[in-house]
Amino acid sequence: MTTARPLPAPGHGGVDYEMRVDFDRLRRYRLDRARKSLEASDCGAFLLFDFYNIRYTTQTWIGGALGDKMTRYALLTRDADPVLWDFGSAAKHHQLYSTWLRPEDCRAGMLGLRGAIAPSAGLMESAIREIKGMLTDAGLADAPVGVDIVEPAFLFEMQRQGLTVVDCQQSMLDAREIKSSDEIMLLSQAAAMVDGVYQDIVDVLKPGIRENEIVALASKRLYEMGSDQVEAINAVSGERCNPHPHNFSDRLIRPGDQAFFDIIHSYNGYRTCYYRTFGVGSSTPAQRDAYVKAREWMDASIEMVKSGVGTDEVAQVWPTAPEFGFADEMAAFGLQFGHGLGLGLHERPIISRLNSMTAPVEIRPGMVFALETYCPASDGFSAARIEEEIVVTEDGPRVLTQFPAQDLFVANPY
């Protein structure tokens, strides 16, 4: 009997004796996917503000603190290289070090920092005039411009200057849906980092430590291992487990608590979403029963993951909202749940009873997504939460998340 080799999670350094991530190949793959998505649309160009779409097409990244300021943007047309507008010093850095871009296509830009500079200053007006001139020169002035996300003032100014604006976020999410071997390797490396962090967590998960101390420990270890962004860590214990608050607090962890954690970080842009649940010192029958159910739901959903299967068929194996204590699927959204992983935390496919039963998506090889289950315990306050990251292959699902989760792990048992 042969066993499939694990999906590789090699070291982070570049070496001559192993084939690791080929970043030139990765850049070519992503730009080609974006171009094909543009060609399949009715648009003459995509104007991108979404940080992840900008990275996917231009292969550039700057500090996450600027990620929600709506001031970086990129223009992708059918027959030209992408053009990027960025903070002035960042644009200069791209000219020096992002050599896959032409220096003249890395431009200083500023639109207003989400309104901190009022539209009346004219920055949006002049930016759109420049973009419209480029589209006119390319013979695209009358073609629709696809925009992924946008500030209302910028949208209104585009329309005032006579541009037809349509949505291209759907097209860009289509482009990002199927991952290359390099993307899958980066996702595997990111998950391997969290494997190690969970070992650090169980070593210290004892009464008297606080949830926020666990978050600090995990964040420190991830950055030490090379994470480029620790986006969020949920640390939830004791009576906070039910209902799930999706955050962390300064609560002191106590003997016999059930505690679960979600570690969301990225390595070279590629994200994890990785829950694990533990007993602290001991566990009760109610806690163990909840964990068994959450694990059964998880295993049933993984078993359904095959090329050609619809996401409705995966969601179908999970309990309905009333079956685990919620009024309807909207109230229960995000608990029995699946979501694509890549440069963004929530990519395609999104799997839940809320949307998948009426708008299913076909599962295809190259998709990478996380599956999450949640089961409240009969004691009324404990709960089990499990998450596994799945790569879809021609031969079925492969699991990236390797820290033990088949049974409830009791940390530092008495």
C-alpha cells in the first residue's frame, strides 16, 4: 500500500538543492489569471483598489496599516502592463526593486485617505482625468471600467467624467479561485507555522494564564517564524465559548475550561484560518460529546470534497441552524462554514447553508478552502470548534492543518 506524500512545506529560504516556491512563476501565473478574467469580461480595463487584487496583479505590497485607506490603485488593461499608483516613497521603492514592473508604471498617487482629504481638494478629479486619458489613448474610453471596491466620491467622479463603471470583484475572485502549486506551497508553509504555534499554546495552557497572553505568545512566535501579518487571533475559553464571540479578552483560564483558538496570519501574503479546541487540565462528558459531534460534522464534510461536487452537497451534511440552537441560517452563519483561502481570508468558495443551497459552486482541483464546525455543549456554556484547511486535488481532499484534532486534546492533564 502506498501513501500519498504530504503536501510540501519547505523551509523559507531560497536554496539550490530543493525546488521551493518559484516567485517569478507565481507572479506570471497570477497576472495571467487576472488578464484572462479581464478578457472574459465586457470591460476594457479593471481599476483595482482591493489590496489583494492589487497584489495579485502587480505583485506589490506595502504595510497593512494602509490597507483600508483606499488610496492605492492599479489599472489593468487588455494590451498593456499593469500601472500602479502608490504612496510616493513606496512607488520609488517599487521602481528600484519590483523589476517585473516598468519604472514608469509605478507612480505616486494620493486620493484622500478615506475622506481625510476632502474630494473638494481635487485629487480624485485629477486622478480620474489621468486614468480616462490613458483609456482614451488605448481606445478604451467607451468600454466599461470594472472596479472592485470604491469610495462613493470616487465613483461619482468617474461617472461625472463620463466613464461607465461596472463591478469586477466577481471577475477577480474568479481569477483567484484556482491556486497554483506555488500558492499551495505558501499556504502549506503558513499552516505549518500555526502547527508549531499550537504546540507552544498547549505547553502553557494552564489555569491562571489569560486569553490575551495566549494571543501575545502566538503573535510573537508567528512573527519570529516569518509571518508578514498576524491578522487576528481568537482566544475563547470557559463561559465565553457559547455563544462564540469571535474575539479574545483578558479572561483568566480556569481548571476544566474548554478553550478554542483561531489563528489567522499570512506568510508571503497567503493566509491561514485554523481553529483548535482544548480541554484545560481535564474535560467533562458534555465537552467531550460536543467535540465528538463537531468532529463528525467535520469528517462528513471533508468526505464530501471531490472534484465536481457542489458546495450545496457539502453544506447539506452540516446540521441546520435550529438543530444546534439558532433561529435561522443567518443567525448561525460562520459556525458551520467553509471559505476559500489565498491572499484574502474569505475567497471562493463560500460554503454554508445560508448561500450554498440556492447558489452552489462546483468544487474543482486547485481550490483551497477552510471548513469550520461548531457544537455547543449540553452544559449551556462550553463549545467545540474545529477547522481544517483543505486542498482539492484530482485524487480528493488533502488536509494542510496538521495539529492533532481527531479527539479532544486535553492540555496539561491532571
